[in-house]
Amino acid sequence: MSLVPDPWWLPAVLAAALLFDAVASIRPPAFIRDCLDGVGFPRDWWWALIVIKTLAVVGLIVGIRVPGVGLAANVGVVAYFLCAATAHIRAWFVGRSFWVNCLGMLGLALATLVFSFVA
């Protein structure tokens, strides 16, 4: 296991995807609103998801140079999307947004973890 990502560009791709997600969540389009409403996530707490995603972006980018930071951020992103997947399954909200967005991001986060830090 490495504390500095190799290749470095995988965490950068994950960070870019999360940054897009965080920025889009500021004024969420219909598919994000539907997703959060579908799993029953309270609207009063939507701001927290933007903070979490933004902190993950910073951790992934800083972690390209600072040992351990990117690994911790990547593990946090995997945990975040595992929780999101669990919320989708518990709410039985398993439509397209679950398969494409939630599991897609979980897959990207897992692939980044495996190929940049573990392998």
C-alpha cells in the first residue's frame, strides 16, 4: 500500500467529479433533488453534502503530494458513497440515479483506491 497515489491522475479525476457534484449541488438540478428527496435526506442538511464533497476534493488534491492525505480522503469518499448506496437501498429508491450516479461514483472511488493506493 502506498501513501502517495501512483498514478496521481486517478485521484485528480475523482476530485474533478466530486467538484462538479459539489458545485452542481449548490443549486441542485432535478436529478440531484429527486435523488436526495427519494432517499428522504432532509433539505435542511443538503448544505452538509456540499461541505463534505468539497473537503474530499481538497484532501484528494493535497494528497497527491502529502503522504496519507489522499488515501484518507479516498477512503472517506468510498465510505460516503457506501452510505449513499445504503440509503438508496433502504428507501428502495433504486432507479437510474442509483445505478448511474451513486454506484458510478462508488465504482470510481473504489477504482481510484485500488489502482492508486493499493496496487
